[in-house]
Amino acid sequence: MIFDFFGVLTFNMVEVISFFEDRERLARGTFLRAWADPRGQELFRQLELGRITQTDWNNGFAHLIGVASDDLMARYLHDAFPAHQVLKVARQARAAGIRTAVLSNSLGREPYDPYAGFDLHGTFDEVVFSAEHGVRKPDPAIFRLVLGKLGVPAERCLFVDDSEDNLAAAQRLGITPLLALDEKVAAARLRKVLGLPEL
């Protein structure tokens, strides 16, 4: 079983972005418009591939949305708290003998580390950050990389993500997709699919 990080193992990212905009006194939709802008898309892509630093992203994206660049990533992800119910299912699945992995289009680890406090390496069998491999979702190569690390064929694997594009890419390889937009709903669906009891 492969889990996305942002929006699956954390709070819903739409809410995280809304809270960020409110704190920064930005009009709702400002962040997503910048994200959809070709310049914003390229900043995220380059960061996720490890070709620019988080500080580079801070400077570039701050310019697009009109805010100060200091620690922008930390300010943006301030409310990306752990999705405890989904993490509980991941631990339960691993305890039941199911191989588990995290696959994240990573947003850098310096100066702000969004993965700190999650103990991903202690909770999952494998952890794959896109920047460490120079490939990102939805590229099929990164799914094949994770499958190889888990040692399971695509047909025996479940992928949990909040992006339909990423889920479609995984499904084309034979991986079973599961859309996760709500922590409680996702946890319940996973338990049902995996035959795990309610804790």
C-alpha cells in the first residue's frame, strides 16, 4: 500500500491553503491561481525534482502571490497537521503484514522540514521523496521505483492520493487507486478494502 503525503497523511490541502490565505490576508483563491500559473507550476516542478532549493521556491512563489518570502514554505504548511486516522490505518496495515510506503512529491527539507514529527521511517517500510530521485508523480518511473522497493507487483498494490492525475497514472500501471479527500472517509474505506477491524 502506497500513501501520498500532503493531503493524505496531513490535513486536507485545500483547507491548509485557505488557512494560509486568511493568515496572510490574501483573497481566497490567490494561492491556487498562482499554483495554476505556468510560472507557479514550474516552481513546484523544479522543487519537487530537486533542481531548486526551498529558498528559491520561497522567493519565486512569494513574488507571484505578493507576500514576504521569509520562511514562506513554513507559513504555507503551518496547518498541515498529521491525519491521525489515516496514519493509524497505515500502522494497522503494516502490523497485519501489509507492506507500506510513502510516495511524496517533496517540497524540500531546508530551511523548513514538513516531514519532521511524522516518524515516516518508523511507520512505513519505504519512504520515497521525489527530489531524492529526480522524478515526480505522475511519472510512471516513480511508481515503478516504489513497487521495486516494496517488492510487490502493481496488481497487488493500492495507492492512496488526493490527486486524480496521480491516481490515473498509477492505475495505468495496474495499481488500484483510492481517492482520499477526507481523513475519516479515507480511513474507513481503507479498513473496508483491506479487511481491517475498527480500532
